[in-house]
Amino acid sequence: MARPKAPGLWSREIAGRAVVESLRKLDPRTLIFNPVMFVVEVTSALTTIVLIRDVVEGRHALLGFEVQVALWLWFTVLFANFAEAMAEGRGKAQAATLRQSRTLTQAKLILKTGEIKVVNATSLRREDVVMVEAGDTIPADGEVIEGVAAVNESAVTGESAPVIRESGGDRSAVTGGTTVISDWIKVRITTNPGETFLDRMIALVEGAERRKTPNEIALTILLTGLTITFILVVVTLFPFALYSSTKLDVPVLVALLVCLAPTTIGGLLSAIGIAGMDRLVQHNVLALSGRAVEAAGDVDTLLLDKTGTITLGNRMATEFVPVNGVQATELADAAQLASLADETPEGRSITVLAKREYNLRGRELAEHEAKFIPFSAHTRMSGIDLNGRSIRKGAADEILKFVQERQGTIPPEINAIVERIAKDGGTPLVVADGARALGVIHLKDVIKEGIRYRFERLRAMGLRTVMITGDNPLTANAIAQESGVDDFVAEATPETKLRLIREEQARGRLVAMIGDGTNDAPALAQADVGIAMNAGTQAAREAGNMVDLDSNPTKIIEVVEIGKQLLMTRGALTTFSIANDLAKYFAIIPALFMVTYPELDALNIMRLATPESAILSAVIFNALVIIALIPLALRGVTYRPVGAAPLLMRNLLIYGGGGVIIPFVAIKLIDMLITAAHLV
């Protein structure tokens, strides 16, 4: 069962909850963390108090105007809260889906006596051992300590293809909420209730642990500073109005302050940050902090572990190379017979290659009294004894020794084939049928599909890719050439990875690291963006600040794009907001003072009808523009891999120019409508 698709941008259910949540967010104790909108709320309350006073005292001269200003000021706050609630609501809807996979799960707890007791999954503790059989849901995060099984992780990753989980190595970690579909495994629980990966995922997508990033904090400080500046400007206008015999009531001053303050970006800032994390979840990447998403947008260097990240992690048969005088079909047939009982990924790949390339299918050998020879570290070979034949495959030196012991002749080209495969970074397996050496199976660590194209895209985005591997330089170079990375480090230890990251950071670069093994954990923790593969070990997942639920290293492209998109969206909307303020300034100030100072009529380029209509039009536009920009804040601006200078020019032209032109047009249209409707 695949994880349901994310809810639509304007889902009725999410929008309905967002309306209710926007009212709850009017609590000043909540809103004070958004200083710009807190000021708007305070001024809205002040306008409401003045309105109530005028009603009680029977002042009706500007009552209709005051009612409309008060309503639109409250709408401004509500629309800002609505934008944030919409972003949070999408995450909460996803969390509800995830929570369903956790409830009512039963676990088969293995007691110290060896007996199995069925308990609720929520009662499990760290170090408990459970039995999970075909059809059972894995009750909590853990490590496989015995057995091997195919696991359906679609409830977490959304991918329907099962994965193999087995004890030992980097494929032993299992996640609560996933399902075993074949065989069985014993799992040692590695978390306590409330600490599981699924629990963390639910909390994170709900935004419960979200913190503002340094960039967001800096922007909040800037917006707060601008708001304080405009408060001072508006306060000084009052004595200036008295001096010039211009009447400025409190609602007028309040409306002026709200229109001049950067309310557009102030109202959307939180929604932009939350939506950035939400977009990562849409791509099955779990960000453990908003800071990690932001840092991804500025990454300079990407370090990738080879095994399981760039490559599939298993050596796969890719070619049968026969010696002179032997047909490729004969070699493939012998290799397949020797591999029919080999349950390793390498053995299965040999069987599959023979079937795919030569249409050789597995055979029923029970009636032939076949004897399978399992691989052992001592003999370094495996095979089958069948109808008087002794077929073996294994290390070159051992198989050639096997042939010589049977008085066979070693083909002169066999060593050249073995050497060529080794130089290409592959593993040669020699196949023999008794005293005859038939040829070589080429095993190689297969590059993941499409990864070279992905690295080209990363290069176009300005990222330098470095592969890190424990392989020898010869093998590492072959993999690097095939995958298309910019550089590689061979024979790397965990200390090597850590040192490399620190050297890059010392040069002022932001570093992203992708890994899946326990030996990658120190580097994942040190990197600015540490992306752990969900198929990797528990240690790797806990060390990184992002987890790729699909275990697809090329996902880094989406991570970087979303990080850059987050920064670009903030920049674009900040530019638009500041440009808005400029336009609203020209809309309001001339209209307020042109009666006293007719010379200011030259600045009244929009020819607004009255001071009251000018103010009300600007207030209405100020409220409506926030809700109009919610889709852009949630989706983000379109990302294009361009440099900083072209990006700045694009922002100035589109969002700066648009931020000046749109308010002039919109405010004039609103002024015409409210004048025609006699609202002022």
C-alpha cells in the first residue's frame, strides 16, 4: 500500500482547519513571535477601541470609514495567520496519515524464556527483541539480529518495491510501520516509545519542532527595524498635522502605519519557512530542522559515499567472457547451474543475466541428484556436482588451481581477462567445468540508473561532487569515471571523510554529505547538510539532519533546489513587499496633505478621490495582497539554475517592478469601486 498523495494546495479540509487556526493564532502570546503582525494586531485593537468610543459618544462623521478600516485591519492579521495555518495544515494532514500506520500495531515479543508473547507495540522498550514474520508490521525502529526478509517500506517511503533486510552490515536497520512480506526476522528494538523514527517524522511534519533559521531571524530583525522606523514616522506626523491644521484621526494614522510597514513579507515569512520543509516531505525527504533546508540552498561541495549511494551496493553480474573455443552460451549455462542454490545477490544476478541474455531458465535438479557446493572462505568457490560434472565458480587463483588438479590446461588468455576486469573496477569470477576453464563472469558494483545525468545537473547548479570510498584507487577511478563525479577520494576511512569536510568548511564552503553506513555517521554529523539514506543504519540516520526515505542519492538535486527555492522565495517576496510600501506611500501621503498643501497634488499621480478613499483603498489592497500571494509562498518561486547577479536583476525587474506597478493599478481600481459604491 503506497503512502497517499499529499493533499492539494487548497484542499477543503485543510483550508477549513486553517480558518479556525487563524483565529486561534490571534492570541498575542503567539503572535508576538511575528513582530510585524503583532504591531498590526495592536493597531487593529486600538482602532476597534476608538470605533467603540465613537459609537458610544454618538460621533457619526467618520463612523462608516472607521468600521471599514477596523475590519480590513483585522482581515490583514487573519490573512497572515491563514497563510501560516495553511502551511502547517498540509504537514498535519500528512502526519495524520503516518499516525494511522502506528496505531493498534501488535508485536510478538520474545521473552527470556524463548516464548513469544503478543503485546501492543507501544509497550516495547529499547533492547526488547521481537519476531516479525510475513504479513506482520514491524512494531518499532530496530536492528535485524537474525534472519533475512523482504520488507515493504511503502508506508514510509511511498515506494512499492520491497527491500531486503538482514542481520549485519548496512542493511540491518528497519523502520516501525513497515511490513515484512516474506520470510522472517528477529528485530532488536533500538528506541523507546515516542522516540521512533515515525514519531519524529510525525512531530516534524506537524511543525512542532520547527525553529527559525538564522536567515529567517535576520529577516525578522530587518522587518522589525523597518516597522519601528515607520512607527516613529507616523507618530511624528501627528504634531506635524496639528501644526499644518490638517485633521488626522487615530484610525487614519493606524491605517497609514499598517500600509507603510512591511506587512506583506511579515505576514508570509513563517509560511515560506514551513512550506520549505513541507516541500521536502513531498519529495520523501525528512528535514530534521529548517536550518538544514536553508543551508542546502547554499551548498558548495557534495560528498557522497560510494557503496549504496552512487552504486547499488551489491556486485552484479554484467557480462560472461568465454575463453577461446568456448561458446558464451556454454559459459552462461555452467555459471547458472553453479548459482542456482546461491541466494546471495551476486548469485541471483548470475542466474538473471543468463536468463536475460541467453534465455536460459532455472531447472529442477532434484531428480538428477545434484549436490550443491556452498561458498566457503576456505575454498573461495562454490558450485554444483551434477551427472558426473563438477562445475565451480570463484576466485581466479582457486579455480585455476582446481583445473590444474584435474590435469586441465589453463587457457593463455584467462589471466588477461581477469586483469582487464580488475582494472575496470570489477570482480572477476572464473568458471570451470571439471578440467576445463570456460571463462570469466564480470561482477561489478552497478551504478544507479540516471546518476550521471544528475551529477551533470548538480554541476550546472555550481556544486562540486566528490565520491568517497574505501576501494583501492584503481576501482575508485573506474567508478568515478562511469558515474561522472568531479573528484574522488579512495581508501577513505571515517577519519578521512571527517577531515575532508572540515577542510572544505575551513575554506568557507558549505558541505553536504550523503551516506548510509555507520562509518559515515561522523561525517554526516559534521556536514552542514547531512543526508542519511533510510535504508542505512540507525547510527547514520541519527547523525544526519535529513533522511531520504527513498534512499536515492540523486535526491540531493531536489534538496538543493528546494533550499535555493526557499531563499529565492524570501528574497522575491521581500523585494515585492518593500516595493509595495513605496507605491502605497505615493497613494496615501499626497492625498492626506494636498488640501493643506496644494503643491502635493503633483504627487497624487493616481488621482484618488478623497483622503478617506485613498486610505481605505490602500488598507484593502494591503490585506488582499497577502492572501493573493499565499500560493506563491507555499509553492515557492520557480527555481532556475542561474548566478547571483542574474537572479538579483530578475527579482528587481519582476518582483520589484511588479511590486511598484501592481499597487498603483490595484489601489486605483479599489478607489473607483468604493467611491462608486459610496462606501466613504
